[in-house]
Amino acid sequence: MHPTVAKLQHKLIVSCQARADTPLHGPRFMAAMAEAAERGGAGGIRANGAEDIRAIRAVTQLPIIGIDKRLDPQGNVIITPDLESARRVVEAGADLVALSCAFYQRPSLPELHTLIREIQDELGVPVMADCSTLEEGLWAAEAGADLVASTLSGYTPATQGLHQGPDLELVADLARQARVPVVAEGRIWTPQEARAALEAGAYAVVVGTAITNPTEITRRFVEALL
């Protein structure tokens, strides 16, 4: 097991990302968010883009899962599509690279295997596969991913709208069948759900919106008062 992966066992990983249309968009804010997460006990950070990652690396030594969101030919977001996008985030300070492994975005097992091996061998970092189904997770593990994650469940054509909360069934299925550690990510809103993910077999848990998106947190409180 890669040392970076070992550091993440049973840890909370905080996803520090903000869309361009939100008040907290920008490296300065994401670095502050990462620093606050570390003070709260986070064991890792997930961040998007070299600029944000560089700023976060300047304030923390926590493991950083780096991603580079791009648009695929159909206009859908694809996470770290190629070696060059992975290289950018690693050079900025990422310790691990995550990439989307949805069937509709990755052309073949050999090509995915090649990309994963290039990242591992040329950049010297482990790879986490963001998946939406059990089949995708097993496919990515076969291709050589160091970890598989439930990140994309509910956000791909095959899974859109299927889950309101975290997909703990997928986490449990992956934990039973994949031969690599499983990361729970996606729609985890409460500490109880994070704990349930570990109990379902997750190696680590990623939480984003519930910690780092004040607009959505506020909206949930407001809606509860209506």
C-alpha cells in the first residue's frame, strides 16, 4: 500500500471546492477552508485545480487529493481526464490524483490502465477512481486504481436521481468485492452518515458541501423553518 493511502485510513477528508459563481471561489478562500478543516481534525483535503492546490499546500501538510475538472466532448464535467491534467495538480502539491471512471467517459479498460500506470509511475502518486456503480468500481480496480470511491453515484446518466442521501449500498458492495480500499463520497450531510459509511466498509470518508458550502448549509436551515 502506498504511504499516502495508509495515512487516510478511517480519516475524514474535507473537499475544499467552490464554483466560480460563489462568494468563496478562489485560492485564498480555499486555503483558509483547508486550514480550518485541519484545525477541526480533518485527515486529508480534496481540491480542484493547480491554483487552489498550490495555495492549500502552502498552509497544510495534510495529504491532498488533487483533481482537475474539465469538460468532455459532450460538455459534461470529467475529473482529471489525462496525464497532463494529473501532472498539473501533482506539480502544484497534490499527493494523490482522483479521476472519474464512469463508463460513458472512459473509452476502454486498456486506456484507463495506461493512464493510471502513467500517473503512478511518472508522477509517483497513487490514483483514486471516482465511480458511480459497482461495475465501474470493479473495472477501475482491475485497471490498477489504488482506491475506488462512490463519488459519482447519482451524478451520471446511469445513476441520476437514484439516491437522495449517500449511496451506502454501493460503498458496502465495493468494500466486499473490490480488492482495494473504498472511499465514501457524495451527499454525506451528517456525522451519523459519515459514521455509517465507515460501518458499511469505507476506508475513508469525503465530505464537501456539508462542511465547505455556507450557501447550501444556510439554505437547509432556512427551508427547515418554512
